[in-house]
Amino acid sequence: APQSGILGMHTIKNRPIEYPAASGQIALRPMMYLAHSYDHRMIDGAEAVQFLVKVKQCIEDPQRILLGL
């Protein structure tokens, strides 16, 4: 069957970022790139972004999956 969307989850690597934000301090933090491609004829862009935000939230806080938040 045709695919309407593909979610790519890359490896987790420590990357230097400014943390806390706007503090001027650099810290290593675990980061993972997410990529989402989808068929625009089947899925609205706003819904695709909402899905990607939900995936990000569930990865950052797995309790959301169990609690359905």
C-alpha cells in the first residue's frame, strides 16, 4: 500500500548547545534529529506538525504515553 508519511528518528548524540537558553554557557546535551516527510495531498501541514510535536513531547517525557497526555 502507498505510504502517506515517514518518520525518521536519528541517533542520539551529545551536542554542544547554549544551556540554559540565553545564558552564554555552553553545555553538552543529548539531542536527536526527527524528520517527517508526508504526502501533502493526504495530510494537512498543520496536522503533520502537531503529530511531530506530539512525538517530540512523548520522547522527552515518556509518561505522556502511559497517561495519554
